[in-house]
Amino acid sequence: MWRTRAAAACVICRSLANSSNGIKRKSQLQNLHLVSRSIHHPCYPSSKFQRPPLRISIQQFSSLNRLPLHKTKLLNVKHGYQSHRNFWLARLASRLLKVRYLILGSAVGGGYTAKKTYEQWKDMMPDLEDYKWIVPDFIWELDELVDIEKLLKALPDADDLAKLLPDFDKIGESLASLKGFLSPGYNLVSEVIGASDLLLLLGSPGETAFRATDQGYDNDKQFKKVSDKEKIDQLQEELLRTQLKYQRMLERLEKENKELRKLVLQRDDKGIHQRKLKKSLIDMYSEVLDILSDYDASYNTQDHLPRVVVVGDQSAGKTSVLEMIAQARIFPRGSGEMMTRSPVKVTLSEGPHHVALFKDSSREFDLTKEEDLAALRNEIEIRMRNSVKEGCTVSTETISLSVKGPGLQRMVLVDLPGVISTVTSGMAPDTKETIFSISKAYMQNPNAIILCIQDGSVDAERSIVTDLVSQMDPQGKRTIFVLTKVDLAEKNVASPNRIQQIIEGKLFPMKALGYFAVVTGKGNSSESIESIKEYEEEFFQNSKLLKTSMLKAHQVTTKNLSLAVSDCFWKMVRESVEQQADAFKATRFNLETEWKNNYPRLRELDRNELFEKAKNEILDEVISLTQVTPKHWEEMLEKTLWERVSTHVIENIYLPAAQTANSGTFNTTVDIKLKQWTDKQLPNKAVEVAWETLQEEFSRFITEKKGKEHDDIFDKLKQAVKEETFKRHKWNERAEDSLRVIQHNALEDRSISDKQQWDAAIHFMEETLQSRLKDTESVIEDMVGPNWKKRWLHWVGRTKEQNIRNETKNELEKLIKCNEDHPAYLANDEVTTVRKNLEAKGVAVDPCLIKDTWHQIYRRYFLKSALNHCNLCRRGFYYYQRHFVDSELECNDIVLFWRIQRMLAITANTLRQQLTNTEVRRLEKNVKEVLEDFAEDNEKKVTLLTGKRVQLAEDLKKVREIQEKLEAFIEALHQEK
């Protein structure tokens, strides 16, 4: 019977062991390590002595929260001998009658005890909801992402696991053979045995927990002494081998799951399901941050939205850590020099293809191709250098980059320039202070996650960034510490305990949420991400730091780091985003109230909307040029052209020809000079006049105020558009050639057809001569000073030079009166005579002054004579028709002015046709191009459209947009949750 009971107990133990091979799904934390446990109780055949069974109390722990999850008790199995007595049938009947009472009492008492024990343990258990954030999000979604049934099939059965375990029967026999081993040494061995079972059940990397109760053993057993250290080492090695085996299996399953997700995303991307994909949460959040980066905080709106800020000393490995998280070598690299010259915002999100693109560009860089990677690094470097102003080393302008790929953790990181301790040659003097101010500006955000990067290969005392981080986050509630180059640190650091002190947060004067140790390559810039990951995994598998439990498994590798950073980022987002949305809602209310009070009758037009309104007004004004009448164009062109060429006609053509002796010489001189003028100067002058006329008309329409509808906020923009258009507009080059032929033919014609044209020519000549005479009189008055009337009325006098010129003028007038046909130039003897006459009066004069005065005196005399001649020619049309035969009257000068007048009219008509048919349209096209260029240049718009009204409307639009996007993001966040 004893054997039967012992066999039954062993069957029960085996059934318990087999039932423990399954996977309990009560807690999602158990999905991390899918291992089975084998429980074995030794069963001995009939013997004189029996060893009391081991009663082991096992308490399981988690490496994540270090709290007991549940407690399992193995109930004792009682063994004993049944004595042989008489009257066995009666005794059997009496005992059977008592069985029901025993069963009923045991059930009631056991139930009450179990309930009481359960309530006590339930009260003792802490609330694990407060520690739920420690576990990454993907753990809770693991049952959705991983096929559990497929995983169970892939796991080995209990028989395979039993082969990996040591032979506990033999260990028990060897322990039982030792006599007198009732000291604490035996308790230690029993703890090792219990701990090995627990380690295999939990599969916890790098953390062991030993808990065992005292066991009673037979004093007569003899045990052999076994080396405790060797046994512990053996068990740890077996544990590591088992852990690595299942870790490889999990990595293979993760890789398969990653490929499946990639295929699903690709199918959605190709539109197979014919449904519109929504923006991901991280993309929506990144858009909000992009808008905030462009937002002009004129109204002190604080941006407290979470982001991961990456700070560290220069060359500490910040860029390498970011590249490992992004899984691509996307940043420019340098050896010991500053490469990050401006903040770079990197938005990581999941997608079917591993690509990167900038916020302001549609080009996608394929991160799986080396040529695209090189182009991306070059583009980032160019943008950084362009953002740095002259005389500076770093810039505050943020470069926004989005990286998508399968398996990437969703988050927003900002890579800041490395903190330096010394300003070297070639840097701006304020470089150090600028980097500190940029870092503080990002870290002082109370919701920013600070990723502090520290180089593990250098002395801790040389760290600069740890002091800065401790100032910004003294309690370490939002700081994650990362120790890089651990492989070099393990080789170079004499005491490995120093690395342990850093990871435990005991060495640096700062606190952090978590501490991580990573390896980001061997220092070769040509290494691929895959090779770096393999090197990192190989290093930590063989590292003494991990084997000796100085580092814990969840604190190493960039993969664990990215999971922890992503989890902290989203936790901070969920906690703070609604508060920030309320803050922007309040800001929006304040701005709307200010607008209603200051601009009650105006619409809320931001800078872009105002630009569109101004653009439409300018284009309407360009179209207004086509509504100008031909008569107005021709009058303006003719008037302006004559103002430009009248001096040349009078001084270089008419006056020299008028000095000739007869009409034949006059006409010959006029024809030659007109031909030269037409070939060289006249067409060019005419085109210049037409272009200036077009500019004047366009400027008049642009700057003309239109009553109450005029908005002076557009004046600066219109002026800039006008100036830029005038710079770009070029007159048609063929216009001069065609104009030259037309002008030449017009000047060749001498036939005045009627008396009306003759009178018009005389009137044109009189107006021109009278204008010249008036100008000449003014010049003479300035030379000789005021006359006697002005001197008496205004109490002014003449200067000494004016007195000399006045005396000279009087002598020259006498000379002209003596000879009315005097030529235009003074002879030398006449100059001498005048000078001697003046010296006789006591006036010393220079010969040059005499000639200069003579030019104006003779000019006035000639113009008066020409005007008198015009009056005589009023009745000369009859003689003109007879070619002045049998007449002493000659009116060739009238014919000259008629030719000039007719040429002006024909030229004005030709230019007007070119304006209305060609140049106005080309001007409109240039205006549109200028407006399009201004529309793309935000800096130009900010410069040209300024003022409190514009700034208020711009801020109001930005705040509304931010609030709407935040509300949409919060709604999507709640839906996902």
C-alpha cells in the first residue's frame, strides 16, 4: 500500500509538472519569455528509511518591476505504514462511515482557509497599474502581433526541456549520502536548486532571485561536500544557453512578423483595399510641432508639447545613437569636428518602405540605397550650412526630417549641437554660449524627454552635459541616461565597478528615469546598421559586465533603449497634450477678443490671404493699362519724346542750319543732320521714352489711392512688385529697327498738304522758340543779377561778378546793334575790342567770360529774330506752294519744324501700338512672375506685409490651426487607446 500511495503521489507530481508546461495568459508580462517548467519529485522504492519530501516555497519575480507576481506552494504528500490487525472488516465499515464527515469538514475548513489566505495575499500585493508604463506598448499588443499558436508549435516539448536540465535525482542522492549536513551549507545548495527551477520558468536575463525555506532531513543521511561556486556557475551557464536559444526563436518570429506587417502596409499603400489611409498619430503630432516651429510667439504663447531632446558632449555619439534608432546612416559624419550645426527634428514612424523626406520637399530618399543615403547626408549638410548666418557657427533654425520604415518606434527626436567646453579657431566667439542657450531652450520645456548621451570611453569628470541636464531636470523625472562606447570603456577602464556605478546612477550628480548602455559601432563611418547591431549583440553576449550582473539585460542595446524612449515619450504625450490644447484654446480666445476690439469691420486675413488680395489688386491695375485710350497714349508719348529731343533739335540741327547763307545750304545741313540723328540716337530715345511712359502709367495705377477702399498695408508690397517688374522687363529688341525705318521715312517727307498743317507747324515752332527764349532770359538774369526794379522793391543787390557780366552784356548788345547780321561766334579782334572798352571803364574781364556771355546774348537775339520770322511766315503758305518763286520770303525753318512735328506724331502712334499690342501683355506676364516668386518667398512676404494687424491675424490663424490639429490628434489618441 505504501508503494501504491507513493506511486500515486509521483503521478500527481508528474501531472502537475506537465500541466505547468503551458503558457498562462492571465498576465501580458508572461508573453515576454515563453518557457516551460519541469517539476520533478524523486520517488524511492520500499526502504527501511524514508526521506521526508522537500517543501519548497517559490516566489517568482519580474525583472521589470521587481515585485512578486504570484506564489505557488507544493503541498506535502504524506507517507506512512498501514498496520495489520484483526477485525478488519468491522473497522473498515466504521471508518467508511466517518469518511463523509471528514470530507465535509475538510471542504469547509479548507475553503475558509483558502479564502482567507487569498484575501491576505491580495491585500499584500501592490497596485501594478502605477508601474504599467515601464512595459513598452508593443508588449501589450504582442498577442495581436504574434501568432501564439504558431509560437507554441515552435516551442520544444517537456521531454526536450528535461534533457537540458541537470539530473536532480543524482544530485539528491549525492546530497542524501552526506552525513551530518544539517548546517546552512545544505540550505544554500537547496536554494540553488530551487533558484535554477525558478530561473528556467521566468527566463529573466541577468536577474536571479533565490528564496527557499528550511527543510527537515533525516539526521542519519550522509552527504558529500560539493563546491557551491562551481554549481552556481554551471547553473548560470545552463540558464544563459537556454535563454539565448529562446531569444533566437523570438528574434526569428519578430522578423517574420515584421515582414508580414511590411506586406500588409504595402498592400494598403497600393490601394488594394480601396480605402483611404488615415494619417498616423506620430505624423499628426509632428505636423503640430512643425507649425509651432514656424509660429511667431509675439503673444508669449509657450510651447510645452513633448519631444525627445538629444543632448550630449561633442563627439559623445549622439548622432550614432539616433542613427541606430532610425536604423539608417542619415547624418553627415566627421572626425572630431562639429557636424551638427543646427537642431534637426527627426520624426520616426512606421511605413512599408524605409524612406526619408524633408518637410518642405516632396523628394523621397530610399534609405536602402547607398546613393540616396549619400545624397541625404549631403542635403542635410547643405541645409545646416545655409541656415548658419554669416559670422556664426551654429544656427537656431530647425531642420525637419521625417523617417519612415518597418519596425521603427514612433517618436519625435530633436538632435542638438554637441556641448563644447572650448571655442577653437574658426568658430564664432559666442559659439559656446549659443549652444548652451539652444540646449536650455529645448530642455526647459517641462514635458520634454531629455536623452542624455555620455561617452563611456572618457573620464566621467570631463562630462559637461551632465551638469547642464541636472540643472534642467534636478529630480530626473524626464531624463534617460545613455552610456555609449561601452566596448571601449570595458577595455580601458581599470575598474568595471565604475561602469556599474554610472549605470546605477551613483557616479554622476544627476538623476534619471532609466540608465542604458549601448555600443554604436567600432568607429568606422562605413559600417552598416546591420553590422553594428550584430557587433553590439555579440559584445553584450560575451561581456563580463552582463555575466557578472553589473549590467542588467534590459539596460543594454539600442533596441531596448528605443523601446523605453518611445514608451516614455507617448506616456508624456498622453499626460500633457490635453493641457496644452486647453492653453492654446485660451490663447485663441484672447486673440479673437483683441481683433474684435481693434478691427471690428475687417475680416481676419492672415499674411497669405492679404498677399492674395494684394495680388488680385495689382493684376487688376495691370489690366487697367489696356483701358487707356490711344489718344492719351499718343499725347503722352509725343510730349515726352519732344522734351527729350528738343534740345538736340534746336542746338545741333536748327541753330547750325540757320547760320547758313541760303536756303539750299540750310536744307542740305538739315537733311544730313537728321539722317545722322535717325540712324544713331532717335530710335533708342523713342524706345526709352515709351518705356518710361509705360512705367509712369503703371506707377500711377499702382500708387493711386482709391478713396475709402484704399488699404495702405499693401503700399510696400506694391512698390516692391513695381520695382522688381521694371528690373525684369525688357523692350522688344526688334522695335528699334522697325521704328528707325518709320522715322526716317517721316523725316524725308517735306510736302505740307494744307494751310492747317502749315499753321500748326508755325504754332509748334513759336511755342518751342518762346520756351527757349524764356529759358535764355532766365540764364541771363542769373548772370547779370536783378534789374533796377527788383533791386528797389526787394532790396537786393548785384555781386561783383554780376556787375562785371552786366557791363560785358551792355558792350555786347552794342556790338549786335551795330551789325544785325552778325554771325554766331565772336572774332578774336572783337573780343579784344570789348575787353579794352571794359578796361577803359575800369572793369577787368577775362576773354572766356566775354565769350560765355556772348553765347547767351546772341542766343536771345537769334530767338527773337526767329519769332519775328514766324510771324512773317504766317502768310507764306501761298509762296511755299510756289516753292518761294519770285518772293524774298523763305520759310525753310517752318518746313523743318513741320517735319519734326510729323515725325513725333508718327513715332508716338507706332510706340502706342507696340505698347498696347505687345508690351503691356509682357508687363502683365512679368508682374505675375514676380508675384509668384514673392508668394514662394516667405521672408519676402514677412518683410513687405508688416504691422500689428498682420501679426495679429497671423497669430490667430496659427493658434487656430494648432488647436484644431491638437484636437484631432487627441481624438485619434483616444480612439487608439
